[in-house]
Amino acid sequence: MKKITKKKHLEIAIQNVPKHPKPKIELEQYSTPAIIAADLLWNAYSFGDIIGKNIMDLGCGTGVFAIASKLLGATSAIGIDIDKDSIDLASSYCTDVDFICSDICKLNDDFDVDTIFQNPPFGSQKNAKKGQDLKFIKKAIDLNPSVLYSFHMASTQKFLIDFFEKHNLKITHIFRYDFPIPKIYEFHTKESSNVEVIVIRATL
């Protein structure tokens, strides 16, 4: 796998990663746009959170963050997702990343992880289950990485800051993005709509 050293090349590589083959509304599956993933990963790369590190992508879908981390020089990368369709596609697309089909809540904690990326279901739909993203944070704490990057609805920022602090996570940066939600489910009436999201970088 050829390493990438320029942000624009990273974005192009991410665009080539296949999208969810059969998006499932109950899992609130939306692929992270290449421009957002590339920006966040480049920041992580600049902070020294990727080169020579063991990376885990929780709720990885088709593995954007795991695959891109390897391209940026990660020692190892693991993608975890409950959706077998996405894991099978990711595994066939990239053999340099270990992909595991598992409910993250049932995942054992004996992994050697330095950096975790996670884009969990964060409640962008009215009928979505609430609090799913908190399960991801708790699992990340159990896995005990040095650094966590976690996506959430911007409207929940105050609650999340309190939650992170309560669990002894030190927030170092908050990145803000307009996350486009494409028309991929039957109930969608617009071709695309934007949701304000934040990504919290925290150290444990």
C-alpha cells in the first residue's frame, strides 16, 4: 500500500473507498464525505496520532478511517462494524486492514490501540434511537486508547463536554462540519440536507 503525504491525494483516495452497499436505517448508515474525512485525518496526522500508531475505526462501515490511516503510515488498522455487508465489502476492497464484524458492545477490550476514530449513529433522524453514540464513547474508554476522535450532533455539545469530563476524558479540540445527508432512504424528501456535527478529540 503506497503511503500518502498530501491532503488532496488523501481526499481522492477516500473518494475511491466504496460506500455502504445496503444502507440500513436502523444503523443510521451514512458514509463520511471524503472532504470531511480527509480534513479530520489530516489533522490527526499533523498531531502525530497516526504515523506508527495502532488505529481502530469503531462503527467503520466500509472502513474509510481505517483504510486512510494505513495510507498515512499507521502501523496497523482495525475496522469494527456490526453490518456484515459493509465488512465484507471493506475486506474485499482493502487487505491491509483487519476488519471484524461485531457489535462494539460485545467486543473484548484486549486490543493494543493508540488512536480510535468513530462515527457512530448520532441521532440525525427523528426516529433514530437516542444515546447510541454514548455507547461508543464508553467502549472507547474500555479500549483505553491514547486519543479518541468521535463524531456527534453539534446540538449536543454542552452535554457531551460534561459527559467527557465526567469520564475523565480531556477534550483538546472540537472540529465542526456541515455533514451532508444524501437521499438514500425512502422517507427522505430532499435530495440532500446538511446536519451540523462536531468531532471531539480527547485524550485519555
